[in-house]
Amino acid sequence: MSNIHNDNINQEIMEDILSMADKDIWNVIFAIESEFGIAEVPSPTGGANGFIAKLFELRKEARSI
């Protein structure tokens, strides 16, 4: 049962992030900065996918604490 719960949480997090990114990738960048600090903003060399992946990682970690 916990796997289904975790999958639902992951899907919820990703849907929220992709919704932000669809409007403008800067929404994702600003979310990383405001929620987790400027130090967590990744290098832009990863492109939009790098920012999305980083915010997903950070939010997932924050939810599991």
C-alpha cells in the first residue's frame, strides 16, 4: 500500500512542477529559490529538465521528512 501512496505523492509533486514549467520555467527556478534557498538552484547547464528534476528532488525529500 505504501508504494501506491508514494507513487501518488510523486505524481502530485511532478504535476504541480510541470504545471509551473508549462507557464514559464522561471516559475520553477523561483520556487526552488523561495522554498529551499538560492544555494539549491542548479547550474543552468541542465536546462529546463535540470531545474524540474531539482525541484522534484527537493520537494520529495521535504515531504519524506
